[in-house]
Amino acid sequence: MQNGLGGEELVAAAAPESVVIGAICGIACSRVGPARVRHYAHGFVSLAPFQRSAEADHLCGAVADDLSAAGVPVQVNNCLVSMRWHKLVWNLAFSGLCTVSGLCTLELLADPQLRQRLLVVMQEVVAAASADGAELEADLIATFVAKTESMVSYAPSMQLDAMAGRPLELEAIYREPLRRARRCGVAMPETNRLLQELERL
């Protein structure tokens, strides 16, 4: 269970005989102390096999059954690349811009210049995702913005990491998506600018 891109490739290379299943958490929450989490909205796990096969599909379903039996809402996806890029559309834009601006989600959206910048970054991520083979909903950006506006304002985990002096997830959330975009011939200038600002932190 990890944000960004590239985690499954690393695990598959380290354990080449294993079936690798990728997972993301669709939840708005903040770790506020040891074993303490503040929950704001949502809460589900999405699963997808790294490489499709009958065995991988079976094992992915078995993991989903275990999570469901434990009371965790779970979704099983057939396309890992679509699942990962889908979350990145929100995570890359909001996490980075909240971190560099020092604003929480609703304050960020209330600032006209930052809101426009957010939309540009999201559009770049959607373009890169499409070029990388992901299938995303046509209205995904508008849906994400509307859902965020309906929630309480909060600081994404990257912003909390920066405030606490912890390392940021720049490799998986920014550098690997930018590398994939370049390989696909997609320019992401605003995303690259955001990464540079995060690196300066």
C-alpha cells in the first residue's frame, strides 16, 4: 500500500517468483501521534495485480476477501496503471501545493491563483496518465475538486511530513511520474516546477 508509481516494479524485481499486488488507500486522514489517526472522509482500499494472470487474479480476490471480512471497504481493479494514476491526479496536485503554500485543502481552493495552478497540474497528470495507458473518467478533475470542497479542510500527509521535518515522498509521487511522462512525450512544466519547489524544502 503506497502512493505514487514504481513500487510494484521494485517489489517484483526483489522477489521475481512472487505474485505482486498493488494497493492504494482512498482516505482523507492525518496521523496526529503514535497510533493516533484523525479521519476526515472516505476510507477504502483499492487492489490490482501487477501482472495479470489467473493466479494473480485469484490471490487479489483472496486479499480483498480478507480485508472485507475485517470490515475494510475494498475495491478490486483490473488495471494497476489506471488505479495508480487515478489517485495521483489528486495526490500529486493537492499534496504538493498544500505543502509549498502552507495552506490546507479548502484554503488552497479559495485562492484564485493557487486554484488555477492546481487545475493545471491536474490536467498535466491526466495527460501523462492517458499517454501511459491509464483510462480515467473524463470529469475526474471536476469530481475531485467537488469532493474536496465538500469535505472539511485538512493538511495532506506530505504537508504534515514537511512540517515535522520528515522526508517527502518525492520519488514515487513526482519523479517517477515525470520520467514516465517524458518517455511518452508529454510535457509537465507546472508539475516539474512544483517538484523543484518541494526539493528546495
